[in-house]
Amino acid sequence: MSNFPHQKDVIEALLQGIQNAEQNFLFWTNNRLSLSSGPHKIIGIHVAQALSAMENAPEIFIDATVADILRCSLPDRKAFKTFMEKNALAQGTFSITLDERFVHQNNNDSISRVIATIKNGVRNSKPEYTSEIERLCKMLHRKKREDSTLDYGVFAFYADLSSLARKKLDKRLPEIIASFDNVVAGFNSLSSHFVSTPIHKVVDVGEWMAGCYIIEPKEEIQ
């Protein structure tokens, strides 16, 4: 079994993937359009490429279902339905799931370690985003370390604004992060922090940045 990459390296790859998507899209459109105008999945594809290029790259799954992730992270693989009912989790998918990489003995021995949601064009705090933060929290919430193999979850996003926007990203980001913090505060087993690129300026286009809001279980709840 290979060593699972450190959180710092995973976050760097997530941010790099978003930046690669932005740079490629600007090149393809001759700097006329920003990434938020890009096709569906453009960020997810670039993020998956960046993650796969890591040393000790994990197994990468795109759009894995809630049920499958729980099967691969709970101590009892058959307990996913009970977990979903208890935590009011509906079936759905997460953009990226990272599993441990090893030689599998069967089709039911995967071990999920990281879940990530990827959003394009994040500019304001919205119920859509805070609902996704809550969904990540429900997947990660636990009493003891051995209750789940999931190490952390990430809300990774690309934010951009037109040069005509009056309220710039440096004013909007604290509001977005504060809305996320309010959700995480409702889960006493979890903590969070935010990592981002600088805000980049593009002449006659606007500004953009990439960010990762990381949610992780505390060591142990007494």
C-alpha cells in the first residue's frame, strides 16, 4: 500500500488544477472570457489531472455517490443506509473522492479518505453553497477516530468578477467564508480553515482566484 499524500499536497494540487483550468481557458479564448463561462466539468477534469500527477497519487473517483463513499469509509460497510437516515443525507454525488491506492483483493475493499466538492463562479454567499458545506459536515461528523476513514472534506472553488463589478473579491470572500464558518460551528466535532491563491488581475477582463475551504474532524470529542 502506498503512502497517502499529505493534506498540504492535496490542497496544492486542487488549487493548481483550478489555476490550470483558468490558464487554459484564457488561452483558448484569447483572454476574452473567464473560467466561469467555461463548459461543465472543465475544472473537475483539470483538478483530476493535477491530483493524478502527485507523488503517491491516490485513487481518484469523479462523481462517486454518497452511498458508495460511506460503504468505503464506515467500519460496517452495510451501515450506510442507517448513517444516511440518521444524518438526513440524501443520495447524491461528490465531485472528487480520493481513496487509498493499493492492490485490491475484491470489488468491495476500497478505503475513502477525502471528499471534495468543486464549484465554478462562486461570487457571493448562497444557500446552495452553505447547503453543500452542511452536506460535507454530515459526512465527516463523528465521535471517535475509528468511526470513519474520511480524513477531511474540501469545498474547492473558482471565483471571478468582471472589471465592472463594484464590490471586489477582497470584500466578498470574508462574507463567503463567514457563512461557511457558521455552518461548521454547528458541528462540535469539526474544525475548518481556508487556503487560497492570491487574487489575480486580468487587464480589461476582471479578477479571479481559487480557494479551498477545508473541513476536518477534531482529534477526538470528549
